[in-house]
Amino acid sequence: MTPAMGRNAVIVHAELSPGAQPDETDVLVQAGAVAQALEDLGYRAVTVPFGLDLKHLASKLCEIEPRIVINLVEGLDGDGRLIHLACSILDHLGFPYTGAGTEAMFLTSNKVLAKEWMKRAGIPTPEWIVQGGAPGAGLPLPGEYIVKALWEEASVGIDGNSVQEAASLPELRKKLRLRAEDLGKPCFAERFIDGREFNVSVIGGPSGPEVLPPAEIRFSFPDGRRRLVDYRAKWDENSLEYRCTQRSFQFGDGDRDLLAELGKKALACWKAFGLRGYARVDFRVDEGGRPWVLEINANPCLSPDSGFVAASAMAGLSYPATIARIIADTLEGGAQ
């Protein structure tokens, strides 16, 4: 990318409360790394916390007049339901911003809405039931289900008690209700796929979206516990869960067809949701080798040690080059 001397770039992230948890404070690491990359690319980087005082925020952005806004907002006032508000305000002000647009951000951040959208698009996703809602067709019972927060990202609320066995629909509804009360958040239950887990990252490019090298989360629990990436596995570096859920880009020839299929489905998600810039699609693959999309992260983490950045590095992209690609896909409209 040609150096952009004299151009302003703004990094926005949610305002942090004094008691912010690691999944929230990680955005400061992201912002610092992105700021350095922007400076390397010839931009003047300014970081602006995004809060609910929208008039003040709008005044600040209009004063800076950014060429590009790097959107790192993952929620507002500690609420993941407000993640799309940043996109809406930036659309209103007319400033171009990285990552998903307002509609795609709303669709992907509500996990049940995303699953319904995937089902319409013919993208396989595990069967589910939402708290207070009717069960979907073909809900297998008895069975194992993982209960998740409806809006939260970064494995918030997922722990060793998230997977529940249910013999009947009334029992599943009860366990879903109790788990939601325990978390204090709206929840849904999804059929638990006890198999392999993959992350497939996609980045925009001049010829369209490009699938980056897939990663598998390799589980090595010594005590036979459930194979899943919970909150501790992501954020507690001193925990057994963290040590026993390691990312790997190494695969044998026997996985070639599976990896190709994961790439095709990741691109199908990109197209179905109208994504841009960059994204990550999380899969589970069952014992029969069938992949299931768990969720779509339309603005994945950009910390230097994140999965998306690791996949970019495996594709030969430096950190500044990755940021440049994301910006270019925004400013140039992106090829579909």
C-alpha cells in the first residue's frame, strides 16, 4: 500500500469500565497494535473510546475527519446487544469503517438470528432452541446441548457446565432456563457436536475474498472433559483449559478434502451475510466428517496473538499488510 502521509485514521473501541474483564481489556492490545500498523502505513492514528454519549462522539470524529475508521467495538456499556450501534453511527456520519456493515453485524452478533439466516442459505448449523421459543424442526432428543449466551462473543459465559444432557423437550427447556438465570443473560441451546473444532479466516482482496490457512483447535485434556473452548481456555493463561486447547495449522493429506470443504462453506457465509474486510467462521466437524458452522465473527480479534492474525501470517501477510488489506477492501468497495 502506498504511504498515506497526512491522512487521519481513527481506531474506535468500547469505553472500558474500571472492573473490565480480560475479554474486554484485550481491545487495548488490539488498538495499540493497529495504531502502530497504521503509523507504519503512513496514517496518523488516533484512538477514540466509543461510549453512549453519541453527540460527543460524533463531534470528536467530525473534528478529526478520518479517512478510515478501524472498528474494534464489540459491545457498548458491557452489552453485546449494542455491537451494531457503532456501525449505525458511523454510517450516519458517513465515515468508512472496517469490517462488517450495520446489517451484517446485527445478523451475525445475534447467534440465533445468524443460525436462522444460515439455515435459509443452506449452510449447515446445529439444531437449536431459543429461550421462550418454539423448537426447530428435527430437534434430536435425548441428546447433548451446549447452552450459550445469545449475544456475547469471546466465549463469555461458557464453562464446564455449559454442556447439558436432556432426555426430553421439557427437561431441555428447564435446563436452558436455569442456565440463563445463572448467567443473567438471554440464552439458547444448540446441539453439541462432540468432534473436531476449526477456525477458518477470510480476508478481502482485489479479486474477492480469500480463505486463509485453516486452523484446528487441538484438545489434549488429560481427564476426559468436554472438548470445547470455554472462557478460561481463551483468557486464563494459567489454566489447564488454556494449555490444553492449542491452535494448529498442521494437517495431513487425509484432511485435504475436509479443509477445502471448510473453505467453501466459509466463503458461503461471507456471501450470505454480505461480509467485507475480514471475518472468521467457527466450525465443528462430527464423527462422520460433516462440518457444522457454529458462528460467524464478522470483526474478529486483531491482537497479534489472535487466530485471525496467525492465519494471516501463515498466508505470508505481515501485520501491517493485513491491516492494509482490510482497509483496502473497505475503501475500494471489495470484490464479491
